[in-house]
Amino acid sequence: MTEIKDLAQIIAGCKNGDAECFSQVVDMYASRCYGYFYRLTGNKDVSDDLLGELFVKLAEKISSYKGRSFEGWLFKIASNIFHDYLRRKQRWTRLLQVRKRHVRTETTELGQLDSERIDRLQVELGNLDKDTRELIMLRFYSQLSFKELAKMRSEPIGTTLSKLHRGLRKLRELMEG
């Protein structure tokens, strides 16, 4: 194994698809980038996810690096990823708040659900894995069709239907338990 010491050579190797060079970049910057994300989020799992997303973006965008400060360029990508995460989190929170108000309005009008049950539904939705929770939210709160969901998720409609069915069954079990 030949050790490459110069950052410019490592980056050139990354641009040429050299996995060893990419591995060296990951080794050089993973702990600093993880620390950056952790200080911003205070959450280990979110920081791990953001770090993984950063290195995927790095692999996709390395060819656009033009030789300025690599660290500045890398942390700009990290910053963009963090801001995207905040926007997604904000949209999710707003969606939950809007839906909660909508459900309460429906409940008041229809007299079918009480506020305790709505709160319980909200809690139990939070207990589902994020993929299942997102699928249920997109189907029922955003009112996307099964076809739209399958297309958005790049999977066969049968797979989407199956995942949604299992998720609803799990939610029902949590609500009854």
C-alpha cells in the first residue's frame, strides 16, 4: 500500500475514483465533521446520519472541487447538509402541528375522538420508525395516492402498499396496547 501524503494528491485520487484516497479523506475529516454535527444537534444518531450524508455528497461532488481551501469547501457542504436537516425537521414539525389541529377540528365536529386519543396517536406515531411514520404521514396527512408514494420512493406500488399496511397494523397495535 502506497501512502499518499499530499492532500492535493489525495483529492486528485478521489476525483479519479480511487477508493483508497477517498478512505484517506474520510479518515482525515470524519472526527472533525462528526464533532461539528454533534455540537450543532446534540444528538449522536442525527450526527451519524448527517456525517454519512456528508461523505455521500463528497463522493458525488468531489469533481466540482476547484482547488481552493478543501476544508472550507468540505465544511460548506456540511453546513448545507445541516441546514437541509433543519428545514426537513421544521417541515416535519409544521406538518405534525397542522395535522394535529386538523384532527382536533375533525374530532370536535364529528365527536368521534377525544383530545386524549389524539395526543396518544401523536405519541404512538412518534414510536414508529421514521420510514414508517413518514409513509403514514405522506399517505394520510399529505393525502398522496399510493401511486404517488411508490413513485416518490422509487419502489413498486405493491411494496409501498405492504409497508403502509404493516405500519398501520403496528400503529393500531400500539394504540390498543
